[in-house]
Amino acid sequence: MTVSGPGRWADTKGMTLQVLNGRWFMVFASLLIMSAAGATYMFGLYSPDIKKVLGYDQSTLNLLSFFKDFGSNVGILSGLLNEVTPPWVVLLVGAVLNLLGYLMIWLSVTEKIARPKVWQMCLYICIGANSQSFANTGSLVTCVKNFPESRGVVLGLLKGYVGLSGAIITQMYFAFYYNDTRALILLIGWLPAAISFAFLKTIRIMKVIKQSNEVKVFYNMLYISLGLAGFLMIMIIIQNRVHFTQGEYGASTAMVLFLLALPIVVVVIEEYKILESKKLEMNGDVKIVTEKPIPAAVPTDKQLVDEAPESTAEPTQSCWKTCFQPPNRGEDYTILQALFSIDMLILFMACICGVGGTLTAIDNLGQIGTSLGYANRSRSTFVSLVSIWNYLGRVVAGFYSEYLLKRYKFPRPLILTLTLLLSCVGHLLIAFNVKNGLYLASVIIGFCFGAQWPLLFAIISELFGLKYYSTLYNFGSAASPVGLYLLNVKLTGHVYDKEATKQLVASGLTRKANTELTCIGGECFKLSFIIIAAATFFGALVSLILVKRTKKFYQSDIYKKFREAAEKNAETEMAVGENGVTNGRS
């Protein structure tokens, strides 16, 4: 018998509410937010406009780059805000900051306002970039808490979309504004803000319930993202060889948007299955059995009463008194216990060298290409290559490290060590100006830069727990601007300007005020990237200490407590459902 009229409307309404209120739609919303949250990685595409219009030398431009990464990675404020407010507040603040910061930069570069001072530009880009930490904290941290047993997979997938965002926004920029690179700044101002506004109420902390096919669903989303990455890669190759009109860019952008929206199909299918299982359970037609069906595990009223005082029996101690008395690895550290731990210090030092070095290369790609004699058209190719391989690094590190950990107990810190060693190759390709080596260097550096992030954030969550993950996650990100300041501002910018000045003097010219300073040749970045390669190798050696210290921990069952908690939630819900059905029939 077919259902019609009010019955069909009720089913449609129920399904719609199930999708919109489900955990998987929240993941889909997070994917879209992350796909527009990587605007800071596009600095190499629009920085030449800033340098030319405002007459900056390389040191000043690198100072601007430092404040960009300082803003995007020092998210202590967003972390602390997330501890005391729901995620939608964090996303709202981030959207406002993004729009404000990049709008002011666009107004400055298009000379619609008076020429800003250097400190004002640093402030604008810091405010705009800081919105990225709010987007990450509001959506990504929330997803990790909602899927604690699949945190590596979650981090890899979501961070992968951040890596792809550079290539995605580049396609949209060409479709909307064609070759107006100044308009790119406006696009990265309004687009991420609009997406965050659209999903403010969708991102929220939800009850964790064990789902047997959870990882399979994430893999289905991964396959779609791989299709998106593959399409973008093909477009990059074709667009580098064939001249595209704005209409042709519009067609490629339409395909990108379709692939971005495709995961909603996975969400609808999964939520339909969940809704159907709920209906069968409520009708009493099936009995749901969890992976560990022990009837005694369902708590009785007496057990609940007995357990309640235990959770509040311990007296509260000052966090300062316990900061040097950390619990076992994997338990919930306080913020101070984590910050003062040797493990965090080692991890922070390794990432200063690793992330700082790769990000220095990414932020200087435009200037490196010019110095080494690559065509201007190649500049967007380098940015897109970094974006694609940044994505692949994130998903491979997230998904594959999770697989190796669960299957072989292979520790994540060791994968971090191998990633740092690989990135040294990319730095040396730049240093010695290998013929066409910048293309390969963009691939290696993009991959290694992307891979470091899910590894860093997963290691922090595993060693120090999830209770204060919002704050600790953002503290881990702070390694990036520290490394960038030392390796980019103090080292690379200084060496570049010194070599450029030497070339200017040799040609018998003097630099005029408010004019850019340009260096041509392999010597402009050679010394800098030899030193960066050495620093990254040192970071790899430091990370081996963490591998040694955490060897026993990673050989244990680190997800046991989360699995038991999820099973307990599932069994409790089953017991409540059965009681509801029994009462309804009595």
C-alpha cells in the first residue's frame, strides 16, 4: 500500500529533520567551511600586488607574511572561547574577523582608502587570517569530539579540504574575476564568511554513539574528495597549457561546486538508514545488538546513584599545584599540565622547524619563481600544485596513519619524523635551483606541509586527551608563526634583500623610496634554503626523542576508553528505547 497525503508529508518532514539534525550533515557542513578556510595559503598569489602597490621590500613583505601566519595559527582566543561558548559563537566571531580583515586589505591595495602604514597592514592581515583559527576550532575540533575513535580520519579529511581550498578558490576567482588578482582578496574576504554564516546552527557537540560503519562513511567522503582533487589537478595541467576564457573557467568552477556538494548524497543515504533503524526499533520489530552485548552493562538505577558521588568526590585542586603532576598519557591533562610537559615541548620544537620551513617556501613561491626565471603564468600553477598536494598530504597522513596505528601499532610521531626528512628534499631542490625543480619542490613541500598538521593535532589529542583539546589544538598551531618568523622574516627576507641590494649597487642604481626591491638569480634563496633544510633535519632528530618516549603508549589500546563509552551510550539508548516500547504497549 502506498503512503499518500499527510503520511507522505510526515515521512518527508521526518527525513529532512533527520538529515539536518544528524551528525553526518554536521560533517558535510564542516567540509564546506574547511573548503574555504585556507585563504592564508594563497598569499603567494596576491602578495606581488601588495608589494607593487605599497612599494614594499622583501623583508617587509615577509613581515606581513609572519603576521598572516601569526593570526591564522595563534588561536588561543578561539580555543578559550570554545571552552565556554557553543561552536556557533566561535564561527560567528571568525566570520566577522575574516570579512573585516580582508576587506581592509582589498581597500588598501585598490587604493580606495589612504595608503596604510606597515603596522596597519600587519594588523589587517592578522585579523583576517585569525578567522581561520576560529573556523578550525569551531568546526574541526567539534567533529573530533563527535567522532573520537576516528580522529585521525576526521582530521585528515577536514584538513584535506583546507589544503584543497587554495585550488578551489583559485578556480572560483578566475570564473568570477578572471585576471583581476586584487579582486581575489575581496573573494577570500566574503566567501568564507558567507559559508560560516550559513551553517552557524549546524555545527554543535553531539552525543557520541558507536556506529559500526563509521569509518566506511568517511572513506566514501574521501573517495569523493579524491575525485575533486583529481579534477582540479587535471584543470591545473590543462590551464597551464591552454588559454582559458572566463566562460570556460565558469564551466570548470561549476564542476568543482558539484563535487563539493556531492557528499550530501552520502549524508542522506546514511541518515536514511539511521532513521529506518530507529523506526524498526520503536515498532519493536528488531532488537539492536551492540558489538559487545553484555546485558549487565546496562546501568541500573542503583548503579547510577552509586556512581554519581564518585565523579564529584575528589576535591578540586589549583591548576598551578598540579601543573607538574601530569596524569598518564592519554588521560585528560589540564592546559598547564600539557603546556609544561616534555612531550609538548619536543613536539613544539619539531614543528617549529618542520612547519616553519615548509610554510616559508609556500609563502615565497611567487618571489622564488620570479627569481629563478619562471614565467608569471607558472605562479598560479605553483600555488595550485601546493594546494592539491597539501590536500593529499593531509588525507594520506590522517587516514593512513590511523590505519597503521590500528593495524600495526605504528606510532604517529615516527610518521612525523619521516615527513620532516622528506621535506628536506624539497628545500634542497629550491636551494640548488635544479632545472624545473620548483614544480617538484612544490609537490614535495605541499605534501609534507599538509601531512604535518593532522599528525600534530592527532598526537596532541592522543597524548593529552580531549577535555581541553580546543585550547591545546590552537597552542600546537602556534609552532607555525614562531618557525615562520625565524626562518622567513629573520633569515629568508634578510638574505633576499641583501642580495637584491648587492645587485642594485652592481648595476649602478640606487633604490628610490616606496619602490619594490627585486632580486634575480639562484643566489637569492640558496643560502636561506640550505639553512632551512638543516633546521628541518634537526627537527626530525628531535621528533625521534618523542618516538622513543611514547613507544609503549602507542603499543597499547589508546582508544579503549572511547570505545567503552560509546558502547555504554548505545546500550543505554537501547534500554531506554525498549522501556519506551514496553510502556507504550502496557
